[in-house]
Amino acid sequence: MPQTSYTIKRLLLAATAPGIYFILFYYSRNFPIINSWEHVGFFVAYFLVLPIALFFIAHALVKLKPFRPFKKYILTFLNVFTFLYLLKVFYYTGIEKDKILLAFIIAVVVAYFLYKHVLKIIVFQFVLGVLALFGLGQTIVEYASISEDWRTQPDAIAKVTFTKKPNIYLIQTDGYANFSELNKGYYNFNNSEFEAFLKGHDVTFYPQYRSNYSTTVESNVAMFNMKQHYYNKSLSHDEIYNGRNMIFTENVVLDAFKNNGYKTYYVTETPYLIANRPTMGFDVNSLPYSEMKYIRNGAKRTHDIEAPFKRYLQEKEEVPKFFFLHMLNPWHITSAKNVTDRKESERENYLERLQETNKTLERIFTLIKKEDPNALVIFMADHGGFVGMNTTSEKFTKNIDRDFQYSIFGANLAIAWPAEAPAYDSELKSSVNLFRVLFSYLSEDKTYLDHLEENGSYLIINKGAKEGIYQTIDEDGAVVFKPIKDLSF
């Protein structure tokens, strides 16, 4: 084999081995939030094409006289540094100078002592890649076997005809506990000032309202599809497959609004719900994908929500509008694992964010009432704040304490109706039925209430009981502990 051909192959193997492993490993762990062709292009360009280019440039440089002493070390150094950079620096901790320096030092040491064994190092990385490929293959097969038949509606509600078409503002505050929970239990917080502000504007509270699921994606999937999904009855993954697409690309709620001539807006301060860049079914998205990172799930505030919302609100349109505003605050307690003795500090931090959220909501609501006095405004949360726990991971442990379960599921709901609330608003018990009740009101057709979903709340449990999916709050709001396999729907 000619020396040049051999060198090129060594360079290609050394440059691609770290990237191939990283891509396969990352996909196997995060498939639901990176399952777009844009992500594929990014990973190939950043973790394969770019390293290849850098390796060849470095190889050319070491031919120059000043760098010749490093020639025998360069391939090993670049391979090890790239591997550490991708896995330790970028994936686990982000781009931090001290971590980059540590990776550099380790790569220098390994290159100095093990440069003769570079092919063994490369083979080891490819073995890791094969193992990661096996895990990714399992993930894809499992996801491919999941049916979406559960999304089928028992009636033609997607073609509902509204007899009244107010502008509708759904303001989702992440983790905002129900007002009825805030003044007792683990929260023990006086929220009367903000509640009085809303009551002064004839806002109706729903003290029995709660979420069906404990996470943002799962709750919104159920809400926008008007159906319980029961985590696809699978314990294999942390997030329901294709869930973000079910919220933003196509669902019965968007169909109904579009069929009634509404212009739809998604206004957000966080890329969390659209991290996988779904095909956007909303007419307007305030956060362009070009401003989003490809890695990280976006679970932090990155964009102002009030400025774009004010701009959209003041647009002169001859059609009704539906706004879905997603606010990350007040968020919830930490998601870190194995954290102890943090209950009180987490509670205090949560309540600080809650008061900040109240101020934002007051400004937004005041603006809406000024610009659109006949609007229908919905304040709702995707789940509770998990206050009373050290970490949200405690939810996976069997616990039938009433305050514990309602700290997870006791989500807020308050609605400013354009006129009187409908007599059947007592059916607003959980998020899965929110839009079915709303569409009955807008269409003045109560037959849509004939197909309300059951209002159970569900958790995946893996500690303190046999691993499985359990109903922990039933239709009537009672705390229970029933395996989903024993329930009939």
C-alpha cells in the first residue's frame, strides 16, 4: 500500500472515530429532541467533516520544519483531544476553558507515552461506537413499534364550527402550582395580592384543576391532542416519542383553530419545547430555529417574551388569533439526582421565581385587557412545582401522601371569560380536557362533552413498588396507587 494512501486512511480513522461514537451515543440518549434532518446535518458537519479538515491541516503543518519534532505525536494527540473535547467538555459540561485545558494536558500526556498505540486507541473508540450503535438501534426499533392510534378522536371535533371567535390567549407558566395549593401544604405561601389582581378583572379560578402528567412535554401532548397517552405504556424512555411534533406540527387543536380561520402564534422565552426543530404548524413562531443551539435541550430562559408578544398583539389582522405563550418560570425545584437537605432552599427559590412570574403576568394581562378587552385569557400550568421535595427525581418513588402528589400535579388554571363562564366549566378538572371544554363553549355545542377523557394523573414508578406506570390521582381527585395495567379505559 502506498505510504500516502496509508496516511490518509489513518488520518480519516483517527478523525472520525471520536465523532462517530459521540453522534451514536448522543442520539441513543436524546433521540426525541434531535430527531430532525437539521440535527443530522449539524452532527455530520461539526463532528465528522470539521475534525477531518482539522486533522489534515495539522498533518500538513507538522511537515514544516518548526513542527517536525511533534510529527510522531500529532495523530494521537488530535484523536485523544477530540474524544475528550466532545465527551467531557462539550457534552457533559459545556465549553469551559479549564476543561479544555485539562483535555489538552491529558491528550499531551497520552500522546507522549502511547503514540505507538494510536491504532489500538482508535479501535477502542470504534468498539464504543458499535456499542452505541446497538443502543441507538434498540431505541429506533422501540420507537418505530409505537402506534399513534391513541390520538384518534371519537368524534369530529377537529371540524368544530365556532359560533363565537374571540382572540384566545393561552399563557402557560411552567410549574405554577394551583392557587388552592399555594396557601397550604408544602408551599405555605400567601399569594393573595396576585389573586386579588385577577379577581378584580373577573377571572375565574379552578381550585380542583391539575395536570395529567409530571413533565412539560407529556402534559402538552395530552392537552393539544385531547387524549391520554399513558406514556405510550412504555417504560423504556423518559419522553414520549414524537411528542414535540404532536404539539407543534399537527394536532386536533391546531386543526380546529385553522378550520375556524384563526391565525396561530407560538410565543416563547425558551427553546425547550421546540428543541428538536419540529415542522412548525403554528403560523408564527417567535423563536426562529436559526437562533437556537443544536445541542442542549433549552431548559433555560433565553429570549424576552413580552416584546414580541406586544408586537403580535398590536398587529392589525382581520382574523381571530390564538396565542400559546410559554413562560419557563416559576419552573420547579432542581432535577438533580441524589440531592439531600435542599427542600427549604428549593422552596424559597421557587417562591422567588413565582413572585417574579406574577409581575410578568400582571404586565401581560394588563396589556391584553387594554388592547383586546373582549379576549378569552387562560392562565394555566403544565404541572406543579414539586415543592416539598429535595429533587424532582423523588417522584419516581412510591408516595401516597396527598400533598406530595398535589405538589407534582396541582397545576394552576384561571380563566378570564369574555362573558359569563359556561355552566359546564366544572368539567375543567385536568389538562387533557381543557380544549374540549373550550371548543364546546366556542361552538355552543355541548355534545362535544360526551367524549371527555378520564382525568387521572400518572407517574412512572421505579422505587418502592414494582416498576411500572401508575395512576396516583384518580378521576375524582383522590390519591390512589393503581398500576395502569389493572385499569380499564
